[in-house]
Amino acid sequence: MSKGKNVVVLMGGGPTVVINNSLRAIVEACSAYSERFGTVYGAWHGVEGLLREELLNLSAQPKEEIALLRTTPAAGAIGTTRYRLVHEEDLRRIIEVLKAHKIGYFFGIGGNDTQEVCLKVAEAAAAANYELIVVGVPKTIDNDLGDPELRLVDHTPGYGSVARYWAWTLQCLEEENRGSAPADPVLVVQAMGRRIGFIPAASRLADPEREFPLLILFAEAPLPLEEVADHVADLVRRKGRAIVVVSEGFPVGELGARTDSFGHAAFSSAKLSAAQVLATYLNEKGLPSRGLARWQVPGTEQRDAILYTSPVDLKEAYAVGCVAVELAVKGISRVMVTIRRAEESVYRPEFGTVALSEVAGKDRPFPRGWIASSQVDVTDEFIRYARPLLGEDLVSVPIVDGRLRFARLKPIFAEKLLPSYTPAAYRGRR
């Protein structure tokens, strides 16, 4: 690989509160190897920007703005997408863009679908005899990236912060439910994560001693609504109230959910929500006390509420970006950076790699062994696993004139060298 080849970084899928710290790490680490790396570009809105030759020059940005990426949540800095590479024409176009801009290094920040993009780009480059180093950088709040045994991938950046969000949110909801129980004895709240249970499971971290009247409903442990109602009624009889955290993918009947380009259910765009259906069912069946069941659905703040950021998560997000660059320097390609857990009494992360082919497009389920025998709680083993990821401190976020100060990158784009292009999947659409 000749020196001075340019770099492209793209994001894919849903963001996290720490995703930009991985982006920051790549930009800063590449600048430390100026003899190896040329200009670092950000693909504007992921694969779509790459196809349209929309490359944001990250090397030309003020250092202050790059530094502010540390505590800038979500993907507003360079954008993300859920575009799936299934057309050969799109892959050929990507290689043309990479060649035109002398890009020799490709970093993809994302989950299993983004790692699939990385793998396909690596394969397309090899088929075209184009020398390209491709390294995946892990990201997903769902924590479903990796192997079911959690040996290759213990967890992913993004999960620690959403786990903290749910631990703290549940503490607040406990105060709400405890105070308003005479009128609203049951509170049903829905968690993200599609049909993977890591996010709803994190609500138990608010109450590891199991003092709250809490039920957790997993998509991996489906129960008939009648049985759920029995669990709720029993809790209301014993405690006078109940809090139910339900996975958005828990089977409650037809929700009218749509799907994205990867075939994943988009529950936040559905006609109904699991929480709404469940609360309605409980009210129609009747509670063993006065009052009603209420429901609520926290939205994308689960993945962009920066004030809930776990310091452990933030640090690891930066570390995986730095490791990715070090791998590229060594010429290592077609791998994704991993976080593993050192076998010690005190939590300590170790960083390694896994072949892209091992994680691309593959979902990791929530371990069945971590679902309690009651089917509506987690085991202590899960608590021991997740607790260290929350961290102990608050992450300091810059505030100017009473408002959060986020990074604002300048619209400095590379000159387009190729004819305009419409992504193949969008042709013929309005």
C-alpha cells in the first residue's frame, strides 16, 4: 500500500450517544500518521453519500469542532443511512468513487448491517483488483452484534449508555408510579431493541435488589397476554402497583409495523405499539384495584440523550476507533474491532478483532440463560455483566448560553469528479 492514500469513514443504521467519539478517534488517529494517511473524508449519510460522491472533508475541519464530537450525540455530524447494498451497479460505483478520490482506507462505524456493507465493499474491491484496507468499528445500542456466547464480542459501544438511560429512567418512573399509584397503579413503558432483549433487560439495573414492582417482557420469552395480565394482577395485589417494561418486539398481535431496507421491523413507525396494546388489554380485562394502566413509549432519546452517557461507553467508543486505525496502519483488513472482557475480578476491556464474515448481517440474541425462570425478569448473572458498563461519573458536556454545545462541521466537500449517480434502489421513486 503506497503512503498518503486517503480515508473514508461512514456510519450506518441507528446512531448512539457515543458514535461520534469513534469518528473523532479515527480523524485524530489518522492525523497522527500523516505519512500514512492523506485526507480523511466522511461519507455524507453513509453509503448513500458514497454513491452520490458526497464526501465531507474532515481533515479540513477546525480542531475545536472535531474535539466537540466527543460529546455530540447521534449522527448529525456526517449522517447515517439504512441503505442496503444489493445491486452490483452500486458496488461498481463505490469502487469508482474510491478510485477517483484515491481512497485506500475504509472505516465503517455501525452494527451487523454496516459490517455487511464493509464486507461487500471489501469483496468488491478485491474483485476489481483495487487495493483497499477495510476495518469495521462496532456500534449498536441493541448489543446484538457478535456471537451468542459473548466470547468474540462482549458488548458494543452504545450499549453502556442506553443501559444507563434505562437504569436512571426506571428510577424516575419508580418515583412516578409510587406516588400516583392510587390513580394509575400500572405503568407500561416500551423499550427499543426490536426483538433483542438487552435494552429492556437493562431496566433491572435500576433495582438490582428487586425492591421495585417490576416486570420485564422479552421478545425472546413470549407470553400470552392473559398470562401477562395474571403477572400484573398478582403484583398489584401484593404491592399495590406495577411497572412493566416491554420490548418493542414483544408479541402482542398485529401492530402494523413497517420494515426498513434490511427487512427489520420499524416498530417506531407502526400503527400501534406493544405498550399501547398491552395497557389497553389490561384496562379492558380490569385491574384488581382502582385506577388504570398507563403507557408511554420513550423515543430516540434512548440513543441520543447525551446527558445519560456512560463514561465507560464514551472511553471505549474512542478506543475502538483508535484500534481500527492501528489495524489499518499494519495493513490488517476485513476485520471488525471487538471489545472483550478481561478475566479479572474488576472490569477491564480488552480489544481484539473478528473477521467481518463472522458478524456481517448476523443478529446476536439475548442469552436465554439470563432470563429468569419466571420469564419476566433477568438473572443476577446479567446484572453482574451489565453493571460495570454504566460507570460512576457524569460526562461533562459543554454548555454555552444555557444550551448544549455540539460540534458543527463546515460543509467542506470534495470536488465531484464523476457523473452524478442515483442509488439503484431509488430509481423510479418519487
